[in-house]
Amino acid sequence: MDKPDREQRHRHRMQRKKEVVDKAIARADKEQGLLLILTGNGKGKSSSAFGMVARALGHGMQAGVAQFIKGRSDTGEEAFFRRQDGVTWHVLGEGFTWETQNLARDIETAQRGWAIVRAMLQDPSLHLVVLDELTYPLKFGWLDLTTILNDLKNRPPMQHVVITGRAAPEALCEAADTVTEMQDSKHAFRAGITAQKGIDL
Ligand code: ATP
Ligand code: MG
């Protein structure tokens, strides 16, 4: 194929593509608070959620973060976002279940945590709420899914909520607007490399 012909075909193809994309963009004209789920076994769930917190702050929006299960207290995101105006940061878990080894206390901690989340879900001044690792207290039955779905449904109409954690329950994904499943194709941990600052924490 000679060069001018190839360029012309490319131009036509791109033109057609632009028409399709422009039509799709014109169709998507609704404004709405979104519920996003970041789940799956691959890396990138929490860091993606914190990326959205950074985006929101960049627009002068207010964000609330609740971390449900926390294995460590020295993460870069916590250190960074606690220094920013416009973010409220709550650590609601006491650590992993195999560390606390006290079921009644885990349930009580999770439920006390949800009361704090509920207050955020009733606060229209919060434009974005991140519920990091919420799927674990759900999976362990420490929180009632119906209550959570109800509180999410009754939040301010323009408030965005991002939920992270492996094995998100089906009913939660059904209620969501955007669901992303991180796929674990490879992880450095399996090659014996420990969690790296700036990447994993
Ligand atoms: P990140 O916070 O890096 O976005 P994540 O939220 O997707 O990760 P979690 O299940 O919350 O993943 O686990 C948090 C920690 O475990 C991070 O240090 C992350 O790098 C690591 N991790 C995530 N996925 C895997 C995996 N498939 N194998 C081993 N370690 C993982
Ligand atoms: Mg995570």
C-alpha cells in the first residue's frame, strides 16, 4: 500500500471513530453522585480510590475517608491526606482479625465505625466518600449488608462513594454505577519482595 493511500484510510477511520465517540459523549449528559466498587484480587483498589480523592481535592471538593481494616498506620496516603485541607480521615478498624482475635470486639468496632460512616453519608458538604476495605467487615458478617445498602441509597444525590476491597458482595455491585475488578496477573510479593514505600504503602 502506498503512503498517501494509507494516510487517507487512517483519516477516514479516525473520522468515523470521532463521530461515534462524540455521539456517545453527547448521550452521557446526566450529573449524578456515583457509587463505585473497586474489587478483585489484583493490586490497585485502594490506590485508585485515593487517586480519586486527589482529583476531588484538586477541584476544591470535600472528601471523607474511612478505613475499615488497617494492618498498618504508616501509609503514605494517610500521612499525605491528613495534611490536606478538605479531607476528613477516619481509621475505624483495629487491625486484622487474626491479630485482634476477639470476635465480639471486632463486631462492635465495625458497627461503631459504620455509625461514623452513616454521618458522612448524611452530610451533603462531603462530595466524595471513600470506604476503604469495607468488603471485609461485610464478608465476616460484622456489618449488615441491607443496612449499608439502605444508607448508601439515602445519601445526598450528588455525593460520590468509592468502596474498595476483595470479594465485593453481588448485591453491592448491583447497586453500584461503576464496578472494576482488579485482576491479579502478577504480584512482586510472590517473588519474595516486601511491600515498597510509595507503591504498596
Ligand atoms: P493498593 O493499596 O496497592 O492499591 P489494594 O488495595 O488493591 O492495593 P489490598 O488487598 O487492599 O490491595 O492489599 C493491600 C496491600 O497488599 C498492598 O501493599 C498491595 O500491594 C498488596 N497486594 C495487593 N494485591 C496483592 C496480591 N494479589 N498479592 C500480594 N499482595 C497484594
Ligand atoms: Mg486496599
